Amino acid sequence: MLKRILLAIFAVFLISASAFAEKENSSYILIEGKTRQIIKRENENLPLPIASTTKIMTAITAIENADLDDMFTVSQKAQNQEGSSIYLREGDKISVKDLLYGLMLNSGNDAATALAEGVSGSVEAFAELMNKNAQKIGCKNTNFKNPSGLNEEGHYSSAYDMALIMAYAMENEKFREIVGTKRYNIDNCESTTYLKNHNKLLWQYEYCTGGKTGYTKLSGRCLVTTAEKDGVRLIAVTLNNPDDWKTHKKLFEYGFGEITNKEIIKKGSILATREINGTKVNLIAEDDVKIPLVSGKRVKITGKIHLKEKYSEIKIGDLLGYADIYLGEYPVAKVSVKSGQKVKQTPFMFIKRFIFRDSKKAEFKTFNFELGVFYI
């Protein structure tokens, strides 16, 4: 009897230890995509292999450094890539657009290599470009060695960094269109390649707008997806999660319940007061501004006003510039700014207008202001 009890205790211990080990080698995060607010997370900064979710960075880097109509020639190296492919052959000429769809829908490793070589001349040079992009985005635990995500020493990222990369990429209209496409055909003179997006959530979850799958034996199942509802964009990342589809649905449902679109600027409100040519002028917001905020968190919202220098009389309601609105370091909204007062033209203004009458460059004066701390 005692022996059975001891064996049962030992079995429980092994199961617990196994579960703990799996948890230590996996991570997830859920963020609001436009403001980068973190909603839910675990081990989010842990560097891990990320498999083909790498291709999110590959895609946005290629989009930013090539035209979609550019034609690239497929190399032998691209043709011979192992793993998933879109069956490119050496010597094929294929557009960047078709390569991007093959990359993001069918996870083509051959497409990834063709894009890298076409943009930068080599896989190694393109990986350097990806890393520069990662630094610009704010990634702290990321290093790319190739554009496909195949296992390679020194190739890794974290759930948080992948969320930042996806948030950045989703700001690009071309990228959004590609990752949200369910089916796509690549036509050439000899045949047609039929692509179907590997992201099952596009069919299974009504609010899903895109994403990228990934899997190797080393990384386990990796998934990055986005969903939008009522103007709120959520981004979920799971690394080494065997039940990723179900997990992402649960994360999205939780996240949408935690977000509220909060009005932070009301149309007609005074953002700041500035002296313009001797007259104190109220700078008025032309529109309402709402941003998504996470329940239970206090956030500080600031702004930066850009005023165009005027050399003529200013009337009430004249557009003077615009204001960028920031939550933390991220710009989350933009609103036009108009004048609340009349400013008469002075001799000095007239002289400057005469001097700069042929200048096409808009001159802006920039200054910061605070909207305050918001809490839901």
C-alpha cells in the first residue's frame, strides 16, 4: 500500500515537473496593436526559436525596400530550400507581390530566400536589414539569421518583440491586405500555383484579420495573429504552445472585454495656447479623438503640436497645423489644429511673406503639451 502511495506521489511530481518545464520554454502575450498596451502576458521577454513567424519581419522588410511589381530571378539556393515551399524553380522570374503572397499564405521558404536575395543580394545581407528594422521597432530580445525561420544558431525572438513587429507591420496597408487574404493564385506562362492561407483563424474566428504560423521540432508550434473589433486591434503571440488556435481565440475574447475606446479629445476643445505674432491664440482640436485603453491601468497621454508658420492674416477657424497624440512613446492619433482667435497681419509678417513667397517647404514650429492621466 505504501509503495503504491509513493509511486503515485512520484508520478504527480513528474507530471508537475514536466508541466513546469514546458511552461518555462513557452510564452505568450496579448497587446492592443495601435497603442502597444499589454493586456495579458507570461514569459513575454524570453528569447525562443520562432520558426516561420520570422516571415512577418521578412515581409514588411521586403515591402519597405522593394516595389510590388519588381521582378526577381529565382536562384538555385532559393529553389533548394528545405521545408515548405511554393515550388519555385531556378531561373523563374516572379514579382515581389507573388513572392509575398507565397511567403505569408503558404510559408514558402523558397519565396523567403528569393525575396532576401532580390532585395539585398544575399540572405546574410537581408538578415542584417531585418535586424536593423527590429532595432528601429524597439525589439530587445531578437536576432535574425535568415528570412525563413529555419533552425539556425543565434536566430530567435520573444513573444513581446514579435507582437511589436506585428503591430508595426499591420500599420502597412499592403501587409494588411496580404495577411488577411484567404486564397491567392500565382500565374505564370506554364502553370498556376494555388495558395491557401495556413492561418485557420481567418476561417474560424470572425474578427481575425491576419497572422502567421510557424513550426519546427525545436520551436514547437508558434503563432502570431491579429483581430479587430469596434476599432480595436489586438495582437496575440504564442511560442511553443501545442493548443495555439484555441489559446488565441480565448486571448482575443478576453482582450476585447478589457478594452474601451476612451474619448481623450473633444472636438472644439483647447489643446494649448500659443502666442502668434503678439496675439495669444487658442489652438483648437478640429475633431474628436478616441483611443483604446485597457481597463484598470493608468496611462499618461501627451501630444506634440506642429504649427505652420503663417505670413498672412489668421482668421478664426483657420487651420494652423496638427497635433500628434502619444501614449508613452507610441503615436496613437493625429488631429488637425485650428485657430481660436484672429491675428492681424503685421508689417513683419508681410515682409516674411514677401521673402518666402516662392518657398514650397512648409515651416513648422513644434512644441509639446500634456493631455493628462487617463484611467478606466
